[in-house]
Amino acid sequence: MIPQTYFHIMAKEVKVPPMGESITSGIIAAWRVKDGDSVERDQVLLELETDKITSEVPSPASGCVSLKAKEGDEVSIGQVVAEIDESADGKKSADQDSKPDKSESPSEGEKPSGKENGQAGKDAPKDAVSPAVRRLSAETGIDPAEVEGSGKGGRVTKGDMLAAAKEAEQKPASAKTEERPRSDDKPPANRDSDEASRVTRRKMTPLRQRIAQRLVSAQHEAAILSTFNECDVSAVKDLRARHQDDFVKKHGIKLGFMSFFIKAVVHALREVPQVNARIEGDTLVQNHFYDIGVAVSTEKGLMVPVVRDCDKLGLAALEKEIAGFAKKAREGKMAIQDLEGGVFSITNGGIFGSLLSTPILNPPQSGILGMHAIQERPVAVKGEVVIRPMMYLALSYDHRVVDGSQAVTFLVKVKQAIEDPSRLLLDV
């Protein structure tokens, strides 16, 4: 008889991987497998959400999986969330079942039609639907069977469900009104049924909950104050217009506004180093490097990837870094290392039409610059009223670290650098 402990030796533990210095836990957003499934080495087992990113955890071995935690559980770094018994075979997971047989799959370059794809998604059995899709179905009330699948074999994916939910939210108000009872109909039997026709309730995602917690924490722990100014972006607009074609030919990328603002921020941080500092306990830490965070909007919320050593990069290199992060964010490939270690952040609400705002600090940083929409406005120049493209700027800062005069001086330095970019070249 084989001792029972032998089977424990054959089991490999699946632990929550390190996610970065500032992250101690995460939330299991979705299991990609079921308890008892047969899995392959490097097959994705679960989606793990933190307050910064969502990452996938692969299987360390092939065998039968035993789950040790549930969807929605908060798990700490290093915690065992599953075990893989390498000596046993389980039932195939939904992901494995959905893979088409090579003998029946379309030939290379040949894809099933959209109709066939959608039909396959609607006819797929319930157990072929992933946990993430089931969770979204429960939160949104959308039936996966009514969603056209874009996955392999027409399988409905998490992205399909998110798109369907977004489409449902954007339905015209008139369509929603038609669903409500007419005035001559009998009133609903109770208030609950009336409310159901007037509002939609769905649980916040774990990621959104954690983002909310961090934002509230930032306001409670720091003495946030904001100062404002405005700048004339005529010089930058003219410079871009004159050199855009040559810039694209040489560097293969367009010259935008953000690279100028990054350079202006680096210049201002050098002139007012107090803004380039942070508090750790009872210690004031002065930074002597210039890693700048640039806010990027994604479907799951705001991310702030960090562009390293901005003082050593030219405008072309900065534009390429920004474009690379935007692509990563769209594809969901942002790594935790991309989000760590910034000394200052820039956010551009102007791309959404914001005229003025007070951005919230990104702890433990002591400053964040808010850019806004460019508007042509009448301004006084040398005693004459002229029309100029103007942008409001907002600097939110931690008053525990930065004095008011220092914050105002910092923002003036940014303004001056944008209104006269030659100052960046001359370092004045």
C-alpha cells in the first residue's frame, strides 16, 4: 500500500505571486478552471486583480487541480490558492473542451463566418462558459446565450460580455421608456418591481472597489491643496506645425503635446526640488531622478505607467514611450513594474473636454499636474486684446511637503517652459 503522504509530495502548490513592493494582496477575479479539472503546465488558472492591474496566474505543472480559494476572495502574496496533483488526471476544463480538434479546425487562413461564430456562442453548453463570463452575467443580468461570441469555436469571452454591457448602457432613453408601463396600466404590485424598471444595480468589480479605497485613502492621509494657472500654447502649436512632417519622417511617430509637458515638469522639478520629494513615516525622502507617471484611461479604470529617466530622453523617445504604454493599456498587457516608482504624475483631462479640475495625488508622490482642454480665448498681450489657444493648468500637491510659494513657483516654471520652449533648451 502506498503511503498517503506520497500524494502530497506529488502535489505542487499554486501561490499568489509577488506583484510589486507596494502590493500585499489581491482579489481572485475569476477562476479559469474548476475544481478537479485536468490542466496543462503554463495554462492560465485564474485572474488576479489588485488596485493597479489585473494579471493571470499560470499553472506550475500538469495534473489535476484542487482549488483552495473562491472567486472574490482577497488573498495575500504567497498564499496557496490551489494545488496541482501531478499523479492524477482530472476532467478537462472548459477552456480545454472549447479548443477545436485539429482535424476539424478550418484550414490555415480560413476563419468561420460571423454568423457561424455567433451561433456557436449561443448554442454553447452552460459549462463551456468561463467563471469570468458567469460573474459578469450575474452582475449585469445579460444572458451569455444572447451574446455573439468572438472566442475560439464561438465561445463567449469576458470582452464580449463587457461590450454587451456597454452597449446595453448606451441604449436610447426612448427604448428604456417604452419598457415602462403606460399610464393606463395597473401600477406595480410593490415598490421593488417599480425600482427594477427604473434603475440597474450591479456589484462593483474588485478592481473598482480597490481604486475607490486608494482614492479615499489619498485624501485622508495627505494634506492636498491645489493651485491654478493658465498658459498660452501658441508656441508649441506653431513648433509642431512647422516640424511635424520632418519629425514623423525621421522618428516614425507624431510629435504631441505630452512630451513638451513632461520636459516642462522635469525643468520645474529641477528648479523647485521640494516638489520632487515624498514622506516615508517621519522621514522626508528627496528624489534625485525624474521618473514621471502619465495617466492612461482604460476600460478597467485609470492607470499611471511611469516613463523612466525623462531628463535623459528627447521628445521622440518620450513620444514612443507614451505610445508604447497606451498600446499596452489597450491590450491589457500592462505589468506592475510599469506602474511603480514614479516621482510625479501628469493627467490630461482635456482629451475628454475637461476645462478645469483638481487632480488627486498618486501616493506617495507629492505632486500631480492636471492638463485641460485647449480653448481659443481673448487675452491681453502688450495692451491689446488677442485671441490665443489657452489651457488651464492645475497642480495638486501635498502641503506637508510643499509650501504654497513653492507650488506656485513650480507651476509658473511649467507655464514659462510651455509658452517659450526655448527655455528648455537654454535651461533657464
